[in-house]
Amino acid sequence: MRKKVTRHCEERSDEAIQKNGSYCKLDCFALKARNDRKGFTLAEVLITLGIIGVVAAIVMPGLIQDWREKSYSTAKEVFNRRLEEATRQMNVNEVLTGYSSTETFVNELKKYMKILQVCPSDPSGCFAAAVTNGDGSETVETKNLKNSSNLNEGNWGTKALGIGLINGYTAILSYNPECSVDDITAPGSQTTSCLSLVYDINGKAKPNKLGKDVYTLNANIFNSCSGIKIGSLCISASNESRTPIDTCSGNTEYDDTGSSNAYCATNYWAGAKKTCADQGMRLPTRSELLSLKGDPATNAGISGYFWSSEPYEGYAYLAWYVYLPGGGQDGGLKRAIIDVRCVR
């Protein structure tokens, strides 16, 4: 009969263990391994967690801010794309023009965009109560944005109204009864010329700040000019920062030429357009820059090579620039670091 194997061998010698069989020896080795294990003390764990907390406190605000800025930019691109597609389709169907009021236009627009709410009498019913400019120095109460003249520097003679979209976007817009788009294949960037609007991709939630969650299209809700006023143009007081954006891989809001522009990874021209748009302004056209040549530019201290908003026809990697005060003009590589002045 096989001798029963005991497993209580903590105090036994190797010779005794061998007599009782291999099972006991294995158990003793396992017990010894358990006794030799090492771990962290509670103090060490708490110190490690404290260090992680400090690092997170330093890093997380920046990460959250970057995420928020990117989400705002993405939402802006989505809104612009949907509006352009809606007005482009209306133009194809020949229902974009010919309205006498903003309200009748919006009734047709509902067929192309998912509009849940319309506020014809008080735009602020569909919008945040107030909007501040980029640096917070000016505030506009949206209840006062009731006419086309309150949204842009011209006066189309129509009332503005507020709308709320299904995805949470809100807008105040007016329609130009005299707009005309002759080409039914015109891109959305041309068909939106019939509208003037301010929109909030964050709904009524804060910050309600121009260039953050609030943007404009063919509009200027802040009438004062904190820069240089020349004629009807408000020009930024000094050259803007020049930061390129990568338009190679889907970031086509400011330049849709994609990889056909060999320098799309460092697209300073598109970056200049974004810089101005973030301030509720825009790059000047060539004719606007040329209107400054000579004394206007000299008297205002504007000197250098300045990007215009116009691409150079036939070349995806070029855009027009104008030299001031002389007035010379030519096509420049979009990767070139050329001066930037914004206008509205």
C-alpha cells in the first residue's frame, strides 16, 4: 500500500521531504516562493498616485483645450459644408433666388436642411442672448440683430430671423432678394453669397465668442473698427501671425486643391484665410488691396507683400499677392511666408 503523503513540510529538511515524496517538495518550493515575493508599500503607492495626479493636472487642461478647439473647428467645417451643399442644391433646382423676404426663403431652405425652430420676430429666441468679439472688448445683444443691415455693412432691405437646426447649431440670417447665381453648376461657395448670417456651432451654450464657437458668413455684427479704417474697409492694425495649416488630408475648408498643391502640408495661404476668419474678418481681394496702393497705404504705414484671397488661375500651388504701397501683383507659392492683413 502506498504511503500517505504529508504536505506539512515547512520545518523539514530536504532529506525528510524526499522521503515523503515529490509532492511535498513541490509544495515547499511554492511556499518558499510565496514568502519571497516583494510588493509596494502603501506609502509608495500613494506617492506614485500623487505624481500621476500632478502630471495630469498640468497636462490635461492643455489637452482639453486642444480637443475643444479641434471640435469647434470640425463643427464649423460641417456647418459650412452643409449650408453650401443645401444652397448649391437649391441653385441646381432653380429655387435659390427670387424671394422677397428671409422668411419665405427659409421655408424653402427647410427642404434642404433639418431646421427645427424658426424665430421670425426675435432672433434671440433661437440664439444666445449676446455675442462677444474675439478679445472680449465688444458685445452685441442678438435681440438687436433684426435686419440685414445689422448683419452686414450693406442693407438688403430684409428682416433677419433666427433658426435652430437638428444638430444643435443656431443661426441668425438674412436673405438678399437681389442675389443672382446664373450658373446652376456654381459651387456652394458662390451660392451662399445670397445669405448673410452669424451662426453658433455650440447653440446657446458658452463661450458665445466670435472665432471660438461663433462665426460669420458675409456678415459684420461688430460695427466699430479697432484697426485702420480706409474708405469702407476696416483693416487689421498690424500684420497678422502667419501659421500654415495642412490641407493635404481633408482639411479643405480654406483650400480644396488637396494634394494637387505640392506644398499643401505647409499651406500659409490657407492659414492666412483661417487667421482672418477666426477674427470674423477675411483676406482682402486683389481689387481691395490695389485700392490701397499709393497714399492710402503709405499714410497708414502699410508696406510689404500681402496675400489676397484669390487663387492664381490654373495653378493649385499659387495664390495672388499684392505689393503695397507700389501696387505690383503676382502669384506666390502658397507655402511662402507672405504678410497678412485682414479686412471686413
